[in-house]
Amino acid sequence: MVEQLALDVGERVRFHRLAAKKTQNVVAGLAGITTDYLYQIERGKKLPTVPVLVAIAAALDVPPASLINTQSQEVVPRQSRAAGEELHRAITLPPAAEGEPLPLADLRNQINEAWRLWQSSPTRYSQVSGLLGNLIVEVERSLHTADATGTGGEAHRAAADLYGLTRTVAKRTGRVDLALLAADRALRAAEASDDSLRVGAARWNLAHVALAERHHEVAEDIAMNAAHELRDHSGPDAAAVYGSLILVAGVAAARRRDTWTARDRVRSVMPVAWKTGECNTLWTAFGPTNVAMHAVSIEVEAGETSQACHLAEEIEHERSPSIERRVAFLLEQARSYQQRKDYGSALVLLNSAEREAPEDVAYRPLAHSILREVVQRAGRTTAREAARLADKLSVPVN
């Protein structure tokens, strides 16, 4: 317990020092300790006394509690901040919905193309972020004129799909506040469209936001209630949305440390996945591959790294239709090797993820935390290779 606390405190001291762009010499001097002592603290070799911890916090201009907080914190990369600011302007301050709306067929095609890019392009952040602003404007115009033109149902379905995409982009660019706003708009639009599958998908989106905010029980309730409402619906599309909701509920259970419930939920939808096959209903990427990936995620959450690695070896992740899920899977594998302190294997998987989708590794906090630990704690050769990757992606690690 003490050793883990020392590691956690050291990681946070280093995090805040790097975020403040201060050297060890400067922080040590301000805190009235030696540079070597600060070095030992950051490496997790020494657990500072309370007075020393308070002095370090003052030198870093952060509350002392932030150095012992168990919740992870990340430096938001410059490109992620810029994308988040652009998205904020688009979703909160759209231009007046005046003018002739885009034909709904064209709007639908553009939304589908944006989703396709998001799930298939290695530069999806750059491409999709630039499209969302105009699409939001067009959707709002369509909603504004829907009653007069009798196109309410289709307009609301388009809005539900677009705001579902906006939710995931906002989450990945570090704007969980905007993700919640987008998820709420998606749900309202889905309910207005009277489309039960889109309502289920919108609640799937909302559950993901709750997970991102660490409201695990809320996420679980949202997903399980939505799945219950879809249970009696027939057809492969309904089955896919149902299965996706159960998978989110499984992750939520794992994060509240109910591993057996999480495993049971993942196992329960594998027969559903074999019936639907690899599909992408409402962009949920449900299928046998996604279910198997979630089984790995559950074991990683549980700290069962050997089992996670064993399960991962059996998965052909290339079969997933979503690059987001493929990269997430590679990062989950890297995380499992990180937990085992097999930093060489973790770096191999980070490099694989970077080759498949460089922007994902540049944006995702999980990739940053793994990369930082490899740089800080791996052997010299591996640490140097990790530092080169971090420099290439402008990820702050030292």
C-alpha cells in the first residue's frame, strides 16, 4: 500500500511539474529540498512527509490534494485543445438557422460520410473536426423547418446521428462537457424521431459520457434500462444495439469492481454477436470481434493481465469495422503489458497503434500515460525509443 502510494504521489508530482514546465532544480529550490530528494519522490522511491508535500504543491502552484488524488489527470495536447475549442464554438454558438436548408438526402449522405471518416481514417480527428461545424448548422436548419416541410422524423434521425458523432469526437478531444451536451441533443432528437433503435443508440452514447465522468453506476443504469426496452425487438439491428448496450454495462460493472457481473454480461451477448455477425448498426461496431475486445478490457480493468494478454492473442482486431475500436484494443493490450512492467511489449503495441492511426495516439490520454511510464521506467534503449515516439507526436513526457 505504501509503495503504491509513493508511486502514485511521484507520478502526480512529475505530472504537475511537467505541466508547469519547471525543472527539478527549480521545484526543489522553491520547496526547500534537494534535487536528488525530488528525483527520488518522482520515481516513487520516497514518500514525502506532509510538510514536504505541501511545500512541493506550493512550488507547483497546485492544491496539495491534487498530488494524492487517485483520479488520473492528463496534460491536454495543444492540437486537442484547438479541436475542442473549435467544437465548442460549433455546438454552443451555431449561426442562426436561417436560409434554405440542405436537402435531407444530401445531409444524410454528408453525415454518413463524416461517420465513415471517423471510423476508418487514420487522420480522422483533423478531417472530421473540420466538418462538424457546418453539419451542425445544416442539421439545425433542417430541424427549424421540419414542421413546415413535414420532414420532422427524418430531420430528427439525422440530428440524432450527427450529435452521436459529435459526442464521440468531443470525448476524444477532452471535452466531456461538450460530449454530455451532444449526447443529450442526440437523445432528444432520437426520442422526437420515434425511432426505438436510435433511442437505444443515443442512450449508449449517454452511457459512454457517464463512464468518462466516472459515474459508473449511472452509466450502468442507463445502459441496462435501454437494453431492457430493446429486448423484445426483433431483427439483427435491434440485436446489435441491444448487445452494444450490454457491453457498456459490462464495462461499467468492471469499473465499479464487480468483475463477475462484467464477465457474465460480455459472455451473455456473444451468442447475439454470432447471429448478427460483424456489423455496424448505428455506428456501434457490434459483432464477435467487438465482444472479444470487451472481454479483454474487462480483464485489464480487473488487473488480470495474464488472462487479458491470453485473450488478446486470439483476436484478429483488423476485422473490426471501426478504427476507434481497433486502436482502443491495441491500447488496452499495451496497458496490460504496462501493468506487468513489460515495457518493451507495451511500446511495440503503441507503435502498432501509431502506424494505424497516429492522431489517436497523439490525442488519447491512455496512450499518453502509457508512453510516459515507458519513458520514465523502462530500460535505456526502450525508453529512448519511446521518447522518440513521444517527440514525434508532441506528447509531453519529460
